[in-house]
Amino acid sequence: MSVAIDDVDPPVDGTSKPGRRKRVLSTGQATSRSLSSQPGRIIVYVLMFMWTVPTFGILVSSFRSEIDVKTSGWWKWFTDPSITLENYRRVLSSAPGDDNMAKFFMNSLIITIPSVILSVGIALLASYAFSWMKFKGRDWIFVAVVALLMVPLQMALVPLLQLFTGGAHIGTVTIFPDLSLTGTYIGVWIAHVAFGLPFCIFILKNFVSALPKELIEAARVDGAGHGTTFVKLVVPLSVPAIASLGIFQFMWIWNDYLIALIFAGRDKAPVTMKLAQVAGERGNAWHLLTAAGMVSMVLPIMVFFALQRYFVRGLLAGAVKG
Amino acid sequence: MGDLISAIVTVTIAIGGLLAFLGGLYWLTSKVPKKWQEGVRSWVFLLPAMVAMIIGLLIPTIRTIYLSLLDDNGDKFVGFDNYSDVFTTTGTRLTVFNSMTWVFVGTVFTTIVGLAVARFADGMRGEKAAKSAIFIPGAISLVGAGIIWKFVYDGPPFEVGLLNSITKNIPGLPASMGGDGDRIWLLERGFGGADPPASLPGFNTFLLIIIFIWASAGFATVIFSAAIKGVPDSLIEAAKVDGATDRQAFYKVTMPYIRSTIVTVATTITIGGLKAFDIVAATTGGRFGTSTIANEFFVTKFVQGRGGLGSALAVVIFILVIPVVVMNRQAQKRAEEMMGA
């Protein structure tokens, strides 16, 4: 388990503000830095405890039998330990009446991976244009994109849903056909890509425009067109930013609930939506809720631990300018 | 499995088709006179992003503003009636109060927890473990967070609630505050006799905000931690040489230095609080006086089918976000001037 939250590199956008410099080790630092007094340490330990216990509770509960879960709190497990995988078997099973979480886990993957690839890829193309190409109104259009960052997605949900279910018409003239996209993966992908693009462009433009000018210009002088420069130079150089943003988007889309609720429908629902359904419709099935909850969390937690460095870098880049 | 295969095929066709289409367009631009070539090519690069954002975000946003001025069926122009409904109806007005509570309480406490962990864990043994422990909830979906906390707040008939088992053991606590271990925390608005009027946030709203703080503190910690480590050692050392204690050095040197970071984090959390939906939907569904504007938007539009009022609620969220972003910009500018940057 590589836990490395503290030693993050500068944010991917390349604006190395003095406030974000990597800490330089120097002698005498240990004494001048030791802000962690005794009461300070106790505060941290208390917070750590409070922040861990709820998750730990559901983890322990997920391995207890139905009777145990319903009749005694999970902390009783310590005095009366017993482990069963029955809850997991039930939630993953596709037998009628069971929750078939395996299917919804797969749905989450099918929703998330293409949405991430498309949003990051399309944003990278646009970032290149905003950074290295000259066209009329470039700065204004970029400002408009940044302004779209402010728009809460609630503003766009209803009309987009109407567009997916009925198309768009002026009088009797159809300007956008009725594609019946609700309840399909395509509809969910489009929604995620459209809603995620302003953020992705904002982050990637910061990075791409900070690439060394000499490098891009040298390629241009050597006769490379914009297409070649983009594919052969900008894409490979942007890999760190793509990785950070990609992981960030992955977590964001995997954990999304609202977009799925509106566009996915029951059959294509991701795990978050299924989990909320289990909670709402089987109010008494506490033992199943624990295992279903763990199934929905296992992947983002693994991604967090395995790719923490990139993920944190993405967070920092996103927070630099808000 | 059929789903998976058809999804893979669809994605491959979609991405392949998009690339082929853009490649074709790009090739066509070589026929364009040199003078305009760069401009035309730029639009090939921008095309997919612009189409997606205009169809998926810009036009829908404008349309929502328009719909908010129509009645619930979208037939008749009613001016600002939907907006006055939001603020004069007790139910929706409460959601506005609740959202404000989310914003203030959530932002203040998330910032404090984030700063505390970032400051006190800095350089201590087990710093990485501490920060990971605080961060893990941030990797979990807010729906998952809501489910996890159901196991803290639950009451009879099942014995799963952690909070009740704690309050039960506090001597002298009245039953209304969980003294008998049987309180159903999320479902009761008040505390004993202090049941708030229907127009004010109830206690259970604070219980939901705790979940929000729990889920967002990791984000704040990570950002503050990076900022604190960026404060030049020389500044801290100079303060120490002048006789400042750790505490004074933190408040007089570190805090001003990372001011713009604090503003940024507070802005992000504020906007998150304004959009609070997942936690509410996954725990109470907005009942028992816990609804927020974002939850009310969903219920109004997608459960009750009231288009006009629902759109007005969405616009209210938008209008509340704007001053937060503007204030953030101004505070950033001031902070930059202060730092001489």
C-alpha cells in the first residue's frame, strides 16, 4: 500500500506558484517544523478515529450474518467474532429476488471508462487549439468555457433529458431527431462528457499551454502541421496531466448518482444508483446493504491507494484556481 | 455479457467514427486557402468539444431559465411566479434555509478539520496514514457515505446504530437526546422540547451535514497540506528567531501565506454544499425537514413532474453559485496583491 499523500509534485497545470513548491529538505527543518505538539497529535488521532470508524463498521458488518447484523451492533463482533460471505454471495447473485450487484458493477465500468476516454480526449483536442492555434475570438471562447464551469448541472438536466426523449422541434420542423437515448449507455456517456468538458478543458489547457514554446515552434518550423504536432508531440508530453485528470474523472463519474438517476434507467444503472435503490426498497435488509455498499466502494478505494499520487496531483491542479 | 460486448462495439464505433470524421475534416482543410487554413483547422480541433458543450450544457441552461418562467406544464408564461413560490411556500423556503445551513456549517467545519489535520499532522510520525484515513471517505461515493452513516444514526427496531449505543451510556441524558438508546436520529426534527418551527432547519439536517463534512474533509486536508508545505522554511524560521511560538507562527505566518488556498477550498466546499443532493437522497430522501434546494429540484421535477417550479429551483442554485465564484475571484486577487504576485 503506497500511501504518499504528502510528497506530491507540483500541480499538473505547470503554474509553479511559490506557494506550491515541493518542500526542500534542509537541516534544522525538523525543529522549526515540528508544529505537531502533544495536543495537536491527540486532535489528529481523534479525527482519524472518527473518520475511520463508520467505514470500518460497515466493513465488519458486511461479514456478519443476517441475524447478527440485525440484533446487535457491529462492535459486538469483537467479542463474538464470526465471519460469513453469505451477504456478498446474496448481493452478487443474479438469482431472481437477489440484487445482482455484479451486473451493476459492470454497468458502472461500461458507463465510466468510455465517458473518461471521451471527455479527456475531446478536451485535449480543444486545449491544443486554445493554447497553440490562432483563430478569431479564441480568448472570448475560452472565457465562455470557463464561465460554463460555474453552471450547476441541475441547470442542464431537464432540457437535455427532453432532447434525448423527444428531440427538438421548432413548430413542425425537427432540428434534432428523437433518438430515444434515455435508458441507454449512449445517453449517459453524452451527459457525462458534456457536463465534464469545461473542467477537463480548464485543467488541460493550463497544462498544454505551459509546454515549452521552443519545442512546439521547432516542430512547426520543421514543417510539422498542427495535426502532427498534436499527435507526435503534445499527446505524449501531456501523459502526466492526462493520467491525473483521467483518474479524477474516473472517480467523479464512478461515484456519480444524479446523472445516472436521470439518464440511465433501472436496467443500465451504475452501482451507486443500485445501492440507493437497495437502501430505499429493502429498508430492512441491513445485512445486504453492507455488502452492496462495499461492492460499490471497493474499486474507487483501490484506485485511490494504487494511484494516489496522480489522483492528488489532479486534485491540486483543479483547486489552484477553483 | 451481451451488454458488455454491445457496449464495447458501440464505443469502438463511436471513437473510431469520431477520429475518422475529424481526420477527414482535417484533410479537407488542406484544400482551404493558406490564409484561412489555421482558423479552419482550429475549429476542427474544437468541434467535438463545442458541439457537446453547446448541445449538452449551453442551450439546456438557457432553456431552463426560459422554462422557469413558464407554468408547470410549460404552456403559459407566468413571469416570476415560480420564484415567488420558492420563497413564499413553507416547504421550499425551508429547503433554501437548509441549503444555507449546509453551506455555512459544512464549509466552516470542513475547513477547520482540513486545516487542523494539515497543520498538526505535518511532520508527525504516521502523517501519511493520518491523511489517508481522513481522505478515504472522499474516494467513496456520497451515496455510499450516506449508507455508511445510516449505520451510525439508525434506531429501533434494529440494533445497528452506533450513535444510540453511545448516547445510551451517557448518564443523565434525556430520552429525546438518545438517553434510552432508542432515538431514531434522522427522522426527528427537534431535540426534546426544542422542536424548531417548520420554517427552520431541524437537528437532522445537521446530522446530514456531518456526513458532508466527513466526506469533504479529505479534499481540504490534501490541498491545505500541500499549501502548508509550500510555505518557505525561512519565513517560519525568521518568525521563530523573533520569538514566535508554534501557534503564533501558524496564525501570523502560515495562515496569511496560504490565504488564497483557504479561499479556494472554502469556495469549492460551498458550491458542493449548494448542490447537496446525493447524501439527502440516499438517507432521508428529503423527508423530515431535511430537503435541500438540489434535492427539492429533483423531487419537484422528477417525482411530482412540476417543470416550472423545478426549473426555478435549478436557477436558484445557479444564482447562489455566482456570488460565491465572484467573491472567490476578488479574494484571490486581494491575496495575490498582498503576496506581491
